[in-house]
Amino acid sequence: MATSPQNHPDALLVKPAKVAAWVEEVARLTQPARVHWCDGSDAENDALTQLMLSTGDLVKLKEESFPNCYLHRSNPTDVARVEHLTFVCTHNAEDAGPNNYWMDPPDGHRLMDGFFDGCMRGRTMYVVPYCMGPIDSPYSRCGIEITDSPYVVANMRVMTRMGRAALERIGREDSFVKGLHSIGELDPDRRYIMHFPEELTIKSYGSGYGGNALLGKKCHALRIASWQARDEGWLAEHMLIVGVESPQGEVHYLACAFPSACGKTNLAMLIPPEALPGWKIWTLGDDIAWLHPGPDGRLYAINPEAGYFGVVPGTNQKTNRHAHDMIRHDTIFTNVAVTADNEPWWEGLESGTPTIDWKGNPYDPAHGPAAHPNSRFTVSAKQNPCYGTMADAPGGVPISAIVFGGRRRELAPLVFQARDWGHGVLIGAAMASETTAAATGNVGVVRRDPMAMKPFCGYNFGDYWAHWLSFDRRLPKLPQVFHVNWFRRNAEGKFLWPGYGENLRVLRWIIDRCENRAGAAETPIGYLPRPQDLDMTGLDISPKAVEELLSVNTEAWRTEMHEIGEYLRSFAPRTPPRILDEHADVARRLDW
């Protein structure tokens, strides 16, 4: 095994003893040809880019229209997260809970180390120090990812604060999450993602796809961090963070949790409608929020990520203008198609014609979409036209409201507010979305996804809900809790609410409720706005549609509460009694 030459810049890095010892241990196991400690510099990134261009791991896109943009094509068997091969390894299976696949830690290590044995022969082993969150924030946490994929290194540089400063912080704190990754043979039968939360360790083998290979993202920032957060008294959540600024300059920050296909990215980058002049939206995060108790008794949030790893199909000027504009330079595209003049293309674009599909073959519509439905862009958050600079604030931002959401055709009203924190935790725990025909072939199948954390919570949901419930005993100024549903339909199956930028009207009511400036009607499920409480200025929507959007079908909600109760009790004996009491309270109100 060769290490980096002494005249290489990484020889100048101060390597903490604990990190160096672990790197040496991994090198003995994986037997790489060389070891490279990443410093995060432009020169290093340029060299990696040239390396990947020479090997075909990257393809240069048209410089004139997409400057500094590249395409990566992954193995056709390796295009998404593999939840059924993702394990949480705890000494007690109940600690992982029925919401996770479980393996005993010794068995997990034995399996993974068997894969890693000699797997990097002939390859470079990259040591990637990274910080999740602002480098100088007390709320941030650091990690080291060891990988044999230069594509992973390039993406981690965009998605995290990666390099020298992160390594220096690790040296000061003497604590870090260990992440070991290899693409292996890209064999689906030799592909696993293992989490050892009690050891703050991640092992991922056999995949180069972002969600499985960028270990700072879902693996660290949610599965491992949720365990850390429970132990340390904070929350690691699958939430966007958005700042809403009024024409008077008042800014409120909201943390919002949505399952997939529920408008999360569009809300994070909302463009205010022309009928509401003077309002501004600031994107602080589109995917993950870490929420910490602040010194003034409020909950403060940071975005642990520094970039976006977004789904690109459907992105255009109408659906998400900010996302469309920010990915036109300095972007890594994964599994999109290309046009004859070498521009990236995906379904949903309003111009261009694909000639080469995501696999690199001549495009034939008979063989499926040109871009993979899960094709991605990786881009710095600072390229977003509505990037909120408070995303870099070491102390985070105070959260006024927590907003849960889902896709429900008939049940959930446009928006409602929890009566108190305990009721809000129940609303989050009961979150559900209905599937679409495009996703499953069956419309309206209800899937529970508590706090949008079903694939990402690193421990038992029962314990997770108990942790959430504990905050009103520890913090005097907690955020108000709300639920939204942009997807309610009428009897003809048409959407009742226009969505997109018009969602600002709902956010405005939410903020006004937090400031005791807006009215509401009390219902069995919580507080709902009356029609006069929502600003409908310039909106073409009928009074009948508004009435339907704000209606509560008592009989349907009784059925819903019965199903919610069964779901909550499925986590017994870990289900907290208090959440069952909250559930019983709503059920009683529905029977009044």
C-alpha cells in the first residue's frame, strides 16, 4: 500500500491520532494501492474531475450553455436507495424497532468486513473529513467517510463542509462518525448499508448511488444523528427549513416535514404570487433539519447540508424556477439523458430533444423514459437564487412553526393547527400519504410515514415519539404545530387548491397564528382557518371550493383515528402512553 507522497498537499494536513489509527486499520483491511487524505481544495477537485473524465465516470456537458457541468451514469442496477438492504444494528433488537431492518452488530460487522477484505486493491482510498452544518456551529457534528469512489468525493464536497477545516474541528473535538464505503463490484447481491448507532459507525458496500454512498446524507444526518439527538437532547429531522419575510421585513422560520411527492422542494423554494407583493422566501434547507434547544427556551434549527441532491425530472421554469435556474452551471447530473448538442435533458423540460438515454444508449421511447425517474442533480445551496444566508449562522434560526404534510384526496383539510405540543406530536406520528398511480399502480393506498421519517429514523418509533413528547417539559417556547394538505380533490377528481406559490397564503395564516394575529375555528381535529381568515386576494377560487378545503368529515375522521390507533399500538410496548392519551382525546372529541 502506498500513501500520498510527502510533497502532496495532504502531507500538510494535521491528522488526529484517532482518525489516523482508524484509517490505518481500514487500509489493512481493504488493501488500497494508495491513500489520499482530502483537503477540499479547488486544485484537488480539479484533479479528481480530470481523473473521472479520463475514466469515463464523468462526461463533460456543453460548456457554453451548462458551464462546469458534468454527467455521471451509474450502473443500471444501482439507481436508488435500497431500503430493504439498509440495516440498523443495535445490541437489543427492540431498540431498532419494527420500523427498521435489524441485524446483531457482530453479525453485521462480520458480513461487511468480509466484503471489505481486499476490496480496494488497485484503487485509491480517499479519506474524506466533513462537517454537517456550519463549521463553527456548536450544533454541527463531524464525520470521516472513507471511500474508493472519486464521484462520492466530488459530491461530498458539494453536500457538506468537506476538507481541512472539518479535519481540524475533528482534531479539537476528538469525536467523529466513522463511515466506510466501497463501490465493491456493484453486485446487487453484495450490497448492504449497515448502521451501528451505538458505535457511531456506518458501513456501506456495493453501491455508488448517492443515498447509499454519500454517507453524510441520510446515513449520518438522519439515521445516526437521530440516535445522537435522542441521547443529547435535540432532534434530527427530515425537514426543509424556510424563511418567510413579510413586506414589513418581519422574518419567521418554519421547519416542514413531507413524505416524497408532497411538494417539499417546491415549498422550500416557493416563489410568492404576484397578488402578494413584497413577500420574500429564503431557502435555508430543502431536506434535513437539526433542531436544538436554544439559550432563550426556543427551538433553533440548522441545515446540516451545504448542497442539494435533488430529483431532476419534472423540474422546469413553471414547477420550480429557482431549481431550474441554479442547475445551469457548476452542477453534477446523475442518470439524465443528453441532447444532440450535449445538453442535459429530462422528462418535464419544455425544450430540447433527447438523443442519448440515461444508460448511454441511443434514445428509444419504447425502452422507457430518457432520464431515469430518480435522476439527480448535485449543486451548491448557494446557487439557489433565494438562498438564505442565515443557513450559515452558527446559532441557527429560531423556529416559529413545525409543519407536517401529506397527500390526501379527501380527508385532511388544507391546513389545521394542533391544540398544543402533545397533540402536535400525535399529528406528526399519524402522518400519512396516499400513493399515486404513477408510483404504485394503485391510487389512494394510505401509507403511514411518521414525521416523514419512516426510512430514516435510526431507532424504535415508540422511543422516538417519547423523545418528541419530552420537549414541552424542557422548553418554555416551543413552535406551534400545523398540518397541511395541498392535494385535496373535489368529486370530479380535480385539485381544489392551486398550490405552488399560492401556498404562501397558508404559510401567512400559520405565521399569523403563531403571532396571535389570525382567527380560527375549533374542530375535533384542531384549529382550522375560517374562509375570512385566509388572504384570498387575487385568487380565482370559488367559495364552495374554499368551504370544501376547510371541511372536516367527522365520520371519515373516526375511521382514520381507528387506523391511527392500531398503527400506534403496533409499536407496543414502546408506544408512549401519552400519545395514546392524545389519540383517545381526539377520538372523544369526534364523538361529541
